[in-house]
Amino acid sequence: MAELDHLVFAGPDLGAAVALVAELTGVRPVPGGRHPRVGTANHLLGLGGGAYLEVIGPDPEAPEPAGPRPFGIDRLVEPGLVSWAVRTPDLESTARAAAAVGYDPGAPQPLSRSTPDGVLLEWRLTPFPSDRLFPFLIDWGETRHPSEGLPVVPLRSLHGVHPRPGDVRPALDALGAGVDVVAGNRVGLVATLEGPGGEIVLS
């Protein structure tokens, strides 16, 4: 069964994005790891229920990558919620179900990174969609899930925004996204977290 794996909060400056999340939530994300091939690094914050928030941006210690960084990071002018992942034990069957209703999430690819304490994490995922509303699919296999041991700021709600919600609901359901979509003049996600001082909205 598919379920929320993580939300992606990206910014043009990693340190600034981490500081913003820490200021909003009252909890500082912890270093996650580096992605040398694409020139990014991340910090992580637990959301409860086996999910987490990935705060990602350019790795200040890495050279410029050969190609563009993921999630449109090179074009960002401020931090924001740019993508999300749905965890599924069978990437291929979930991808086929989505393709059957007209949305092809793409072929899964293997990736890996090392944590700051030297643990190798390996996973498979589908390509990152250009549309922020659609999640990518991920399968961690036998790897320890990154949410384990993280400080937690509980996720209270997650919903999508789209000018024509009915157009996207079949594909989201097939992907196992399980989120409500409301009508709006933009396309994206809205996450509500419960911080020490009250609700925090990320979009």
C-alpha cells in the first residue's frame, strides 16, 4: 500500500532554507547527507508516521554540477515546498496503474547516498515530476528509512491545489497519493505542521 514518504522543501541557499524551517517550527533539521553527482545536500526533520521533511539546496562544499540541480533549485529565488514522494513496495505496479489512467511517472532508477555517520542508504525512485502536485514514487528496499531517529514536528494535513481538481484526481489516486485537491489559481501543495507555537503552513 502506498503512503507518504517525504515532502521536499528546497531553496537557492541551503543554510537559509534550514534556518527558515528552524525558525518556523522551533526545531532545527539535522544533516542528512550530500548528493555529489547533482551538487546538492539536505537536512531532515521528522513529520511523524514514518514520513519526513527534506530541506534541500545547493551543497556549499561541492563544485558546480555538470547539469541542472533537481527540483528546479537553480531557478528558485526563495525556499518553498517543491515536490513530494510516495512510498510503495512495488514501484512497477503502481507506475502501471498510473499509466492506465493517463499519467506515466517514468521508469524507476537506483540512487544512493551516505549519511554523515557513514551509513549507505540505497533506494529506487521514479523521475522528479515538473508538476509540483504529482509525487514521485520511491522504494527504500532493505535500507533503514531516513525518518528513523529524527526530531519530529507533526504533519497535521496535506492537500493539493489545482485550477481543475477533477483533471488530476484519477492519476493521484492511482499513484496512491491519497490527498484532497482544492480549486485554486495555481498548482502546488500545502502542508500544515504543528510546531511548539502553533500551526505552520508550508507551500
